[in-house]
Amino acid sequence: MTATLLLRSSGPMQSWGTQSRFNIRDTGREPSKSGIIGLLCAALGRPRTEPVADLAALKMGVRVDREGRLERDFHIAGKGGYYRISGEMEKENVIVSHRYYLADACFLVGLEGDPALLEVLHHALANPAWPLYLGRKAFVPSEPVWLADGLWYEADLLSALRGYPWLGTWGKPAEQLRLVIEDPAGSVVVNDVPVSFVQRQRAFLPRRVKIDYIYAPFVPQEG
């Protein structure tokens, strides 16, 4: 028997990088699997040194309820000096980094797998051991990640994502909502399946996803 756990990713800023290098910090247009598993680890109180294979084995999908806007922020580091890889102190040149994020985006994230594990995760999201954030520690959710009715028994990932009401709290949904579903036959490859979160030993594997759409999504009536 399988089940699907749904959670909400909504906030003024969120960032889901999968290709960041040095002074360029990217973001995907929807939550990455590594980012969501990191969020789940925070809810569970699971340290970086612990294995994540059980969470990485869950099948993931994302419904884009509000695409958000891609924005760029500038950061300057090293004003007082910083250490180079060689161990020498650099005081002449500061580091300018470009950090991208999504503004005002909202996503419904689904995880399909063993019901017993999903029950543990559902409880942890309602009672997180550590603070939850959306890709970066400064990017806190504007609404709870936990959904009271987010655990769907005997429901596959696609059915749950299609059946859950639109999450938007203002405006109207787009005529079609984008779906990003994990699929071995998918045409898009993303390198975001975590093997290890250990500092300086971080490792990821690729996965395939497919893009689909929901037309005329269900919107709850006010009152």
C-alpha cells in the first residue's frame, strides 16, 4: 500500500538552488528534492551526519500554484578580510555574490511512499524539532508547511496533486497549473537527489522529471 503526503511551500522569498557555484547562487523555478528533504530533516531533528536514503527514496512531485517572480540579490563579503583556500588572508578584494530567489511563489509538494514513514513526517511537520525554512535559513514560510488534511492514504502522487484545492490566498489561479513529477521516463534531468548533507562531503544524484499541467484547478468557495 502506498500513500501521499502533501505540504505547502509558500513565502515572500524562497530559493531552491541545484547548480550553485562560488559567487552565483541559483534557484530552480520550483522546490528541489534536496531542499525538501533538508526541510524534512529539520522537522525530524535529523542532523546532517545522519543518512537520508529513506527520504530520498520517496517519489516527489510539485504543483505550482503561484509561479512567483525571479529576483536577484547582491551580497558583499570579505570587507574585513577573508581566508582563501590556500589559508592566506585576503584584504584587498571583496567578494560580490549574485543570489537568486523566487518572490511570492506558492507550491504544493507531494511525496509518495510508505504510509508509516509519511505518518512520521506528517507529525514532524506539525511539530518541527528545528525551524523550517524555504531553501535558505533567512527564507521562512509565510504559512504553515504542514497541511492538516495533507496525508492521503491509498492515493498516488498525481491523484493527490490534482485533487487538492488551490493553495492561493489572494488573486486567482492561472488557467493551468504546472506539474513537475518524478518519472524515470521524464525528459528533464535535475541533479538534486541527496546522498549526503555532511559539510564538505555533500553529494547528489540525478533524477528525471516530466512536466504536466492541471487545467481549471479546483478553487474553494469563500464562506
